[in-house]
Amino acid sequence: MAVRSFQARLLYLLIAILVLLDAGTLISVYFAGQRTLRNTVTEQLRVGSRVLNRILDTRARQLSDSLRVLALDFAFREAVASADVPTITSVLANHGSRIAADAVVLVQLDGIVTADTLGGRLSRKPFPFAGLLRDAQNRGEASATVSFANRPYQFVIVPVLAPRPIAWVCAGFEIDDRVLTDVRRLTSLDISIWSGSAGSPLAPDESKYATLFEPLPTGDGSRVNALLARDLEEAQKPFRKLELQIFALSTIVLIVAVFAAVIFARSVSQPLRVLAEGAGRVERGDYVTPIVVQQEDEIGHLATAFNQMQSAIATREDEIRYQATHDALTGLPNRTLFLDRLSYAIAGAKRNVGSPVGPSVGMIMMDVDRFKEINDTLGHQVGDQLLIDIGRRLEHTLRQSDTVARLGGDEFAVMFTAPTFKHAEDVAARIVGAFDAPIILGDVSIDVNASLGIALYPAHADDAGTLMRHADIAMYDAKREHSGIAVYEPGRDEHTLRRLSLIMDLRQAITRDELELYFQPKADVESERVVHAEALVRWNHPRHGVMRPDEFIPLAEQSGKIGLITKWVIRKAIAQCAEWRRDGLDLTIAVNLSALDLFDSELPIFISGLLTEARLPPASLVLEITESAVMKDAAFAQKMLADLKRRGVCLAIDDFGTGYSSLAHLKRLPVDELKIDKSFVLNLSESAADDLVIVRSTIELGHNMGLVVIAEGVETAESWAILKRLGCDMAQGYFMTKPLPAEAFKAWLRASSWGN
Amino acid sequence: MKVTVRLIAAVLAAAIATPLAAATIEARVTDPRGNPVRDAVVYAIPDGRPLPLAKKSAVMDQKNRMFIPHVLPVQVGTAVRFPNSDDIRHQVYSFSPAKTFQLPLYAGTPATPLVFDKAGVVVLGCNIHDQMSAFIIVVDTPYFDKTAADGRASLGGLESGRYTLHVWYPDMRTEPQPQNVTLKSDERMTVSFVGHGRS
């Protein structure tokens, strides 16, 4: 469309210019013609006037000559000399007719008319044209145009010589049609001459004639007028013809020019259209078909440039597509490409329902354990190299047709055809086996442990997205259970979704002030007085209501938010402790640390800072660490705990009895307290022998190691009594009260017997 | 030459016939600018005295297509001959009232001279040569003369008595006022005329 409009515009422009040119030419020719016509007609009229005067002059001279010859005729002179009026009159008529005079008058030298051919009308009177006579007396002869008998006349007068002048003979000639015909013939003008002051007898139409009114010079002041008229229609004829020729020529030129313009416009727009089509092909992704323009001009260059651009775009698009679908570090397919291939494979499997291979696609989601630690301790360069090597090992482990992808961070994914669960598990086992040997990077040997989650189509999902999510869930299961490999368990999906949404919400929990501290008292068994308060965090979720730590702390740990929450709890707890102490409640505050907190090497400094700021003795804070957390990386945890201990903070082992910690290990930990897991205490009674044994042994063990022993989950007076009997140092549980918000805790403490 | 000789003879004869006691009029004719007028005829007509007709003769010659002399004063009754000294023919005519005539084409001298018996100016022309013209001034007195190039003319042999002096010349516009003079015996009178018109 744009091409067509360009062609049309070009065409219109050219035609407009040509039409303007033609119109301009025609208009200027017309006006020039009109001007020339006016000038020509004016000139013709002027010339006509001159011609008229010249003809009259010539005629006067000829008439003078004729009259002079006549006046020399001897018989004429003899008759004139005879002084006999009838004789003279007859000779005047006779000789006058020889020269076709209309009137002949003989005048005495003194100006009195002797005789005339007008029946004696002028005789014996002074000659009527005194000026003419005076002229003749001065110059020898004279002529003049006069009005005579209301008609225009030319009069000439010559002397009658004998041989001296003896009289004047005067002849009059009417200016008749013969004279006017001469003028008409010579000038192609219409002419009329009349005497007197009346209007012209010709009276031409002013619109059709150009006229010139010309009073003729007369000998006696009488009025003789000439009117010259030019027929404009006639005068315009040559101009009309010229205009018509130019118009015809212009039209022919215009038509030729329009044809030329069409051809030119097409020669420009046609290759442009080809270019536009070529550009359209490039837009649709056709980078192969070249643009063919057989021209050596700018458009030809443009076409060449288009073709070069086309191949450049193809190359760059390949690069971009590769970058878009591959991981820059390892060169493996990325999440996008993996999802793509997975979808493709599932679609293929759906089509091949009856094939011998079976309609099954398997995938494994793999996460490298403790990769963050490796990165932090050995540096990113080592971390990156490790990821590259892991990718390489995965590729070597698997078949060519399988896909290995890096989804991001330390997360890898593998796709393969898996007719059975067994087959999938084999693949997983092979992967695990691939990392039996440590990866050597320079002089560092790294043991790689990974958690693998398996999910299969069609058993676990019907589409690629779901399959990936399920593999992810299975992987987290494997990680949590330290099992290395886990297969997706149907039904975990809902839980996972809720968990994911909670992870999202958790990000904003602190900023929205949705977290709140609850406190549970720990009482000295001997004195039955509350000495410690354990700070427990609650999440007032806007939709799910109050959530307990065991519901969201694991999520915080997974999503890396646990550090923030721990720090928030510690800050709040210390502030609360300081406040209570100002109110006279001398309590030691206990805070739970996550296993991950133990890897935050800045934590001890943070805690010291807070305590100093709150002017609390370090011993007024107890940090509770679960047994399993300590066991995760015993060496690091030990270093960390030692640091905290050095700063004077009390340390407690939480949930003791659930882990598998060796006593030797426990012995090395710089802890102050031991908290017996509530699972042993809840059902503690005189009749429950097993629990009783465990509790008693634990108390003894703790005391032997010099630790303060605390029992959790005390709910009954019976268990309280047993614990007292067994010598447990402190106890906590619903037997005293459930965890309470700070204000309620304070009120409860003030009111109950547990307070002091 | 022959004509000239005759003319001189005639003048001499007149002078001899004049009595010694005669008076003389010396006339001078000038134009208004004082230039002398040539060929002006000065003539004196005695008051109240009849004069006898002259039995004289004069000649108006035609030579080189010219009349010679251009102005010829004669007394009434003078016979003038018109010899043709050219080798072409002339046809002399006059339409003047003082003497209207024509001499048909001729060569040599016509047999009979023409007698001018009426005072007046006779304008002569040649019918075949338009440019030829001459004047014969016929005066009724024997006392006349023609001015020379210096504008002077002399009238001699006049008897004492009253005279009216006239002047005529060809191109004058109007005749100068005639002058009345009274001559005594032997008087030599000088008279001036101022003419109007071309000299």
C-alpha cells in the first residue's frame, strides 16, 4: 500500500508540475497575446491614422498638381482674363470636370470670388476659406481639409499666372468612399470621415472594435473627424490560432510526460516493492530467499545491503537463539530449552502410545548440596568451574539422546525416556554414581553430593510444566530426607503450592510487621519459679491466621529468609528482656537458632552488639540449637558455637534425643544446657518405663557433663513430680502455661504462683 | 548689339531735342531698408497740359528665353517690336487690360510692331516658356526714366511747371505715393522714393 501510494504521489507530483507548467505557459501566452493584440491594434490604428493623413496629403498634392496644370491652360487663362463671368463660370465647370473637381471657384487677387461652379452661390463675396487664401498668398499655393456643405472636402488653391498671378483658382474635392477604400485596403481598418460635431455614422460596437477618433487638421477651423476602427475578432485570429497550437502542443507534451512519469514512477516503485517483499520475508523469518533487483543504481545497492542484512540477521538470530536457550556458563540447554524439549518429548510420547518403548518420559531435578558453602568458601571461580564439571559429568553419564540442562544456580535437570520406574531409578543411581569420585579443581578435591527428584510422564503429570514442578518437589523431599534420590509422591502437589505461596508471603512478613513473639516460661524445678522465657515466633498470616514456627521456619530455611527472621527474633527478644528487667522481671531469654544460622559467621558479632546496646549481660541470652543442626556440619557449628560461647552467651542443645549425635561429639560442644525432646516428656508417667529410663538417663548424662537439663512438654502435675524426683533442673510446658504474647506473659507471671 | 546702338541713338536724339533751359529731376528709389531699387520706372506727368502722342518706337527682345529688357517704359503711342533672338520659337502674349494680345509662335522679327496706345502696365509672357515674363510700362508722358542698379534715375529736359511724379516697379506691393513738384527753369531737383516690396 505504501509502495503504491509512493508511486501515486510521485506520479501526482510530476503531473502537477507538468500541468502547472502547461497552464503557466498557456496563461502567459494568452496574456502576452492579449498585450500584443492591444499593442498591435493600437499601433494599427495609429498607422491607420498616419496612412489616412498621408493619403489625404498625397491626394491634396496630386489635386494641386492637377489644378496647377489646369490653371496654366492657355484657353483657361484667356477665359479667365476675359473677365466675362458666364465665360469664366463655364470654363471653371469645363476644366473642373477634367480633374473631377466637385467645386471650382475663381477668386480675385483681392479675395473676392469672381465666379464658381456652384450656381454663383459664392460669387462677389469674400472667398469663404480666408485662411486657405492667406496660405496660398504666402506660399504660392495651398491645400486644406475643410467642412464644406456639411461634407468633408479637400480644397486646393493655385494662382492663375499670366505669367504674373492674375487670379486664384480653387478646386474642392469631396473625401468620398474612394479615398476611404484606399485607406481600408492599406490598413485593414474600417474608417469613416464626417464633418461637423455629430457622432460617427459608423458607431461600432466597442466590445468588438478598437477605435481611434481622429480630428483632422482643417484649413478654417471647421470640424472634420475620422474614426478608425479595428475588428477585434479579425485581429485576434492569428493569436487564437497560436493559442490553439500551443494548447495542442502542451496537451501532447503533457500526455507524453505523464506516460514518461508513469514509467519512471514504476521504475522506482517496482524495485521498492521487491525490496518491501524481501523485508517482509525477513520479518517472517525467511533468511534464505535473496532479493533480486536487476539494477546497478542506488536501489540495486539497497537490495545488496538488504541481502547482507538478511544473512547478518540470520547469523545474529542464531546466536541470540542459542544464548536464549543455553546456559552461558556450562553451555548446556537452559530452562527454556529444557521445557521446550520436555514438551516436545511428551507430545511425541502422546502420539506413540502404542510404541514398544512405551509412552513414558522421565526427568530428574538435581540440586547440588551445600553448593553455596563451596561458593562462599572457595570462591565463585571454583564454584563456576565446579558447575561446568558437574554438567560435563552428567553429559558423560547419560545417553546422547537424553538432555542435560542447567536450570539456574546449582540446579540441573535431566530428561530421558523411561519406560518404567525402575529404569528412571537406574538413571538416578547412575548419576549419583557419577559423583562417587570427587571433582578435582586445582589442588582442591570436592565431594559432590546431590539431591535428585524423579518424576515421570504419564505417571506423575500430563504436561511438561507440571512434570518439572513434581520433580522439584521430589528433589526437596530427597534433600530434606537426606536420601539422595526421591520419586515424586502423588498428592504432594497441594502442599507444595501452599508452601510456595507461603514462601512468597514470607518475603514481606517482616516488612508488614506480621511476625510476633510469644513467650513460654521455663521454671526452675526446685524453686518452682520461672527463671527463663523461651521466645517463640508466630506469623500472623493475613489469610492463614496465626502460624506456628514449625509451619513456616522450614520454608524460611529453604528460601534463605531464615537469617532475617532469626535476627528479627533475637532483636525483639533482647529488647523485651531489657524491658522486663526494667520492670523488675529478672528473666533470661531463650531464642531458637536454625541450622542455617550456624553458617552465618556474622551472627556472633550481631548478637554481641545487641546485648551491649541493651546493656544486658551476655548470659541473659540462651541460644537453643537443635541436635540435628549441630550435626549437619559439626566442624563449622563447633567453631560457631565456640565463638558465641566466648562472648558469654549461654547455649542449649534443643530437641535432645531425636538426632543421632555421638556423645563424643556432644562432649566437644561448648553448650550449657540440654533440652530433652518433648516426645519423651509428654507421656511421662510412673507407668511409662521406657520414657522414664530415657529421661532419667538423659538427666544423669547432662548432669555428668556439667550441663543444666531442661524438660520440654511438661503438661501434667505427674510428669512435673517425676521430673522433680529425677532432679531435672528446669521444665517448660502447658503444665505452667501455653506460650503467651509479651503483655499477656507479663500479666500471667504477675498473677500466678510461678512468679516471684 | 544693334538694338543697343539704336537705343543709344534714340536717347541722344531726345537729348538734342531738349531745350537748354530745361529742368532736371534726379530721382532715387530705395526700399524701406535703404537698398536701391533697380528697374523702377520714374515718370512725371505735367499737370493740366495735354501731351502729344509719341511717334516713337521701342524694342522688347527675346534672348536666352528671357525678355530683354525686363522692364520697358514707353510713352503712349509707342510702337514696340518683339524680335526673337533665340533659335527657338516663342509665343508672346499679354492678358493685361492696357494691351491684350498674342503673337502666335514665331521666329525672327514680326513684320508689324505693336502700338501701345493705352497707359498702363502690360505684363508679357510666353505661352510655351512659363518662366519668361516682362513688363512694358506705358506712360502718358515723355518724361520717364528707369533706375539703374544704384536706384537712381534722371528725368531731363522738363519745362518749368507743376508735375506729378510717379514710381512703378515690378514687385512693389503698393505704388509709392506720387509726389507733386513744381519745377523752375534749369532747376535740378532731387526726389526720393521709398518703395514697399521687393527691390
